[in-house]
Amino acid sequence: MSAKSLQRTLEQERAQQAWECVVQSLNHAIQGLNEVLARVEEQIKQAGDENQKKCFQKQKEELTKRLEKLHTPKGEFDWRKGYSSLARKVPMLVLTNGLGQTLAFLKAKGKNDPADEHTVLFRHLSNWVLSQVASSTPASNGDLLQWVLQNDSAAYRRATIESLAFLTWLKRFAEAELPTEE
């Protein structure tokens, strides 16, 4: 197979993955919230004292409200608009600040909230880039930032190039499919 056809195939894979990320972005947020909700429900069952149960119950109520909001047309629209805005900004953040700093920004803003746009985009980017560049080394549990910190500058450059190539497709599809801020 020629290098040109291999490159074309990789571009097609990037485009396909970016398309799936954009189309499924809200579902990924909802799925993440459902997983946290299930863990909280389990913690309620296992809680020893009443104060602990009340704390977990309050957390469950908050998660349920957020989940219900994402299922409303306005909540869905707002979430998709936020993801779209972020997907359009991230490539420039990588070019301006570097991949590591951009990943740290996404992680900090997302605060490990599985339904936050920053966290969802961080996961999308991590999953794709690690699948492309981390084949010979451990993938740091799907965390691209950890992988970048554990590898040398050549690996960092490869990850940056792959990130920008993927983010170009993600940005295009977000502009085409998701609402934008007017």
C-alpha cells in the first residue's frame, strides 16, 4: 500500500472518529452522569451512618437534576452549544499554548465532571490520540495529559501533530452539526 493511500486512510479514520465524537458528545455526557449516579446509589446502600447517607442522597438529587436538565430541549441545546464553542477554540489553544497546557486547561475546567463539555472533549481527544501514538507504551488509563508527561519531547511532538489533525476534523464537524453562539 502506498504512503499516499495510508495517509488518506488515516485522514478518513480521523474524520470518522471526529464525526462520531460530535454526534455522540451529548450522549457521552449523559452516560458519564449515569455512571456517577450509579456509583452514588451504591455508596448510599453502603453508607454506615445517617450523615453519610444524607450527603450521598443530596449528591444523588443534584446529579438527577442535572441529568433531567440535559434531557430537556434547552438543556440539550445549551450543552451542545458549549461543546461546539469549545471544539472551535481548542485547536488555537494547542497552537498558542501547547498541547500539555491545553490538556491541563481542559482537565481543570472540567473538574472531572463527566457531563462537562471540557471533560467530554478531553476524553475524545485523549482516546483518539492515545490510540494513534501510544501503541508501544502504557496509555496512562486513557489520560493523554499523563501520557504526555511520562514521555519524551519526540512523543510530545507526535501527540501534538496528531491532536491538531484530529481537532481540525472535530472543529469542522462541530461547526457543521452543532449550534453556535450568535
